[in-house]
Amino acid sequence: MRAQQIGLGGIARSPDGVLIVGMFSDGKLFKLTPQAQGKPRVETIALQRKLENPDGMQFAADGSLLVTEGAIASGNGRLLRLNVFAPQTPKSIEVIAENLESPVNLTIAGKQIWVTEARIRHQLLPGKETEIPDRFFVRRFMLQQN
């Protein structure tokens, strides 16, 4: 399996029930808003730039969305913060951390953000299949006030 063949990657639910989902391969985020009846309204979120393999995501207490950017092609994985509900378009992207190796999951505990680095690039890049990492990482970052 290659990175361009992977579909939905991450999902987060806001307190009011809106879902944000990320398309791993094409770097898009979608907002799914529940409706009183019928299917949810689905909208593409306009961003400052395409995300490189969005994956793990969770809403912070301040309403911002934290997203891991797996960065299979570039190798520069990031932890991002976005305000997907802000009125401006395109939505700005704040980089909290970079130079991570295939960050895939995150969780928030108070002001701490915990991110796993799966180091899976070798599975998704042609010719790298035998470069299996000998360790994996869990990183901690502090959530600053916006």
C-alpha cells in the first residue's frame, strides 16, 4: 500500500457534534455538520495549503483543532493547530512542532499534547520497505494559549 492509496485518516468531534475528518492521501479536511433530518452537510474546509497526510486529530479545550501531519513524501511530520470554525477563509495553519517521524496519533491532557511517531514511511515509499525502524517514540508538547 502506498500513501496515495489511503483514504480517510483522522476524525475529531467538536462538543456540538460537528465532525472533522481528514483525507490522508490528498490532504483535505472535511466538516460534517449534523442536520435535524437526513444526512449531514459535508463541506471541504479551505486551508492556507494542502496538508501532507493529515492523520490524528482532536479538539483542544479552546476549540482549536490539533492535527498530526504524517508527511510521507517530505519526511517533515508536524503537529498543527487550526481554527476550523473561524470565519476567515482560507483557514490559517499554525505549526506547533515539526521534524517528527510519521506522527499518527495524539491525545490532549490539560495543556499537554502527546503524539506518537509511528515511523511508517518505510511501508509507504517504494524501495524503502526494508528500512524498518528499531524504535518508536511518544513525544510531549505543551499547548500554548492562542
